[in-house]
Amino acid sequence: MPRTARLAQYSGVCEAARRLHDDRVAIGQVNHLFRLPEEVEQDLHQTLLEGNDDWFEVLTGREKAIAALERLASGSHEVQEGPQSLGQYGQLYRPAGAKTLAYHYADAFRRGIQSYPYFTR
């Protein structure tokens, strides 16, 4: 599949997830995985443009996505359904914050619940 088609799929999924998260988590002084500062969003887009096709492999199915999250994840708490604060926004840029976020999504997917982790500014 051409890279532009993959980027279009990625953009569409991210926009749908952004809307869903925004509906569940207040917009304003919060950030979630699908609503990051504009410069971070631009950096991610550029990274995907320059990256290799293997990066898209984890997006080809639920089990692959969960496995990728589990490889990144670190945590042991039970994820709650609904919005859940994971702390201050700066934590997202630390390895522990990213690992907690990955754990949160992996656990929610595994358990079949809808959970919306976010960070506050």
C-alpha cells in the first residue's frame, strides 16, 4: 500500500479518536494522545512521512496493536472506564509517562472497556 494511503488512514483514525476523546475529556487545559500541541502533531506527521513502512505494521489489526502497546507498556494499576487523569502534561515526555499511557490503552483494549487517559497542563 502506498505511503500516502497509509498516512490518510492514519489521519482518519486519529481524527475519529480525537473527536471521541474530546467528547469524553474536556477540551482546554488537557492533552490526550490524540490532542497534542500543534508542534508535536507536526513532528509526528513528519516522522511518519520519513519513517519506513514497518511502522504501519502495528496498525493492521487489533492483536498487533495490543502487542505493540504491551511491548511499550509499564504499569500494574487497573484502568478505569471513562476519563482518567494520568498527571501533568510534562510526564508524557518522560519514558515513564509514555509507558503508563501505553499500559493504559493496552489494558483497556484487552478488557474491552472505553477509557480516555489524559494529562493536565
